[in-house]
Amino acid sequence: MRLWSLHPSYLDPRGLVALWREGLLAQAVLRGRTRGYRRHPQLARFLATAAPRRHIAAYLRAVRAEAARRGYHFGAGKVGRGGAAGPLAVSRGQLDFEWAHLCRKLAARAPAWRSRLAGVRRPRPHPLFRVVPGGVEPWERAGAARARPTQSPGRPRGRGRP
């Protein structure tokens, strides 16, 4: 499960659909409707709030808005109800880590899409998040966080794992 902290506009079509599906899975977990993934580290930031289901619904609404902007139809009825959810913090280090990770994935899976993002130096966060100083978040998979690229996030290195 990857619930990107990056703005969904950076995702290629395949990535956007995957994010929608994974967000719906996260919503099911937070509603107690599935036994799997209950301890998934990506859910930590939602579980740390007073209203995790409201925050995941806000997260999904932003993903759905990006899909609609592109002409896709992601069913609004699949997103849980809930009022406004205040922003969640994401560290700059986490955002940069995810940007490098996404760039590697896109270089292997969708090079043309990756080339469209070549000019991005400071990626924007998902609308639910506000950027704060700091490194890679503690909930990030330990192996992935240790494998942080030493090059600029704007330049993918090697083929890596898509």
C-alpha cells in the first residue's frame, strides 16, 4: 500500500488508479471492514488523528478530484462521509523521498510521463498535507528509507524496482 504524500497530479494514469484503490483499501481498514493491513505503517499518520476516517475521506476526495480533472470517473459514493479535515503534516524529507521513489517508478513504467515532470524541483504535497521541516517519516518502510537516493530527486538513478 502506498498512500502518496505527493500531489496526485504527478501520478501517471496507472499510478492514479492504484492510489484510488489503495486509498479505498485504507478506508476499509480504518472502518474496521477488513482484517488485513490493520497495522500497515502507511496508516500511522491517519490513525494518529482524532478523526482517521474523516482524514482518509478527505484524502480520497482529493484523489477523486484529480481523476475528474483528467476525465476519469471514480465513484463519489465509495468515499466515506465526513466534514472538513484539517491538514496533516508531512516532512520535507518524506516528500523528497517519495518524489525520488515516484521518479524511479515512472522512469521504468512510464518514461514519457516522467519526462513531463523533469522541470519539477520542489514537488507539491497532496492537498491534505502541509509541509514541515524534517527527514523521512518514522512510519516509512525501514529498508526503503535506508535506500534513499544520493542524487537529486529530479534525476532517477538506475532501473530499481518499478
